[in-house]
Amino acid sequence: MLETLILLVAFLLVGGLIWLVGLWSGFISLVNLLLAALVATAFFEPVADQIEYSSGKNSMQFTYLCDFVAIWLVFVAAAVLIRILTDSFSSVRLRFDPVTEMIGRSVVAVLAGGIFVCFAHFTMLVAPLPFTGAETNMQITQPRQVWIALTRGLSNGSLAESRDSKMAQPYRDEHNRIQGDSLLRPFDPLYTFQAKYQQRRQRFAQQELARVNR
């Protein structure tokens, strides 16, 4: 119930803000939001690994916290960078007739709110929260499932990790073990992402401290 309320509030806030800025700025913000969320989803695990493996042995116990912090750090950083770039590309705001403006900004606001809700629901899967059983729900109607499916498809292109990446050697070794030495590494190619974090949630529920060992 609390999770649903949080997502509903997030939808209303994001959608409302996008609606207020108008069709043109709202559409740019929608694209920025989508790209930033995709980048965060595709690359948060190597960033989390870097945080863990570069901060000493004790920090590796805070797996959930590192994952959750990493995905939002990457999202915010990507959103700011993309926003700076788009503002430099489009410094003149286009104007539309009142009917087009009202319909367009409403559609864009709903899309932006929906995308943010799907991404936020996905991040809850990696958050340091107790196991509730809802993590096993893989129905496509779940916002996180919509986001996983979208990211899996789009990460086969430019958002896939290159095998020449220098980040997080253990992460790359694990991908080599699963996928082989492929040129690209799409997000969750074997559909194991949700099961992995379900198991971590179950281990987390058994811990006295907010730690989960890998």
C-alpha cells in the first residue's frame, strides 16, 4: 500500500511539473528523463561494484545500499548532463496553437509520469528493503516489469556495455562466464535480474543489520 502511494505521488509530481512547463519543454524533459533512466539502469551495477571494491572489504557488505545509491547517482548525473546538452542545442522555445499545446502537454505529462514511475518502481527492487513476496511478481502489468522489458530491448544497441570497458573487473568476468566473450552485453540477457535481487531480499530479511553479503 505504501509503495503504491509513493508511486502515485511520484506520478502526480512529475506529470504535474511536466505539464506546467508546456509542450515543447515538456517533450525535451521527457526525452531527457527516458535517456537518463536508461543509462542509470544499464550502468548502475558496474558503478556500484566500483564503489564496493574500491572502498575496502567492509564496504562490500553494504550491497543493497551501494546498488540503490549508485542507480540514483547515475540517474541524476545523466539527467543533469543531458539537460545541459539539450538546453545548448535548443535555446529557442517553439510555440503551438492553444489546442495543440493543451493536448500535447497533457500527453507528454502522462508519458513522463509513467516512465518515471516504472523506473522508480524498478529501483525499489534493488533498494535496502525487507522481502515482502511482491518481488516474485513478474506480470507485465507491474511498472518494474515494463521498465525491465523496455531496457532489455533498448540496451542491445548503443546503451550496451562494451567488452573493452575498464570498469569493474569482477562484473565483466561474471558477464563473460554467463554470456561468453560477446561484443555487446545487453541488460539482463538471461532474465535473471529479478530472481537475483529476490534472493538478496530474502537474505536481507534474515540479517540483523542492514547488510547483505554477496
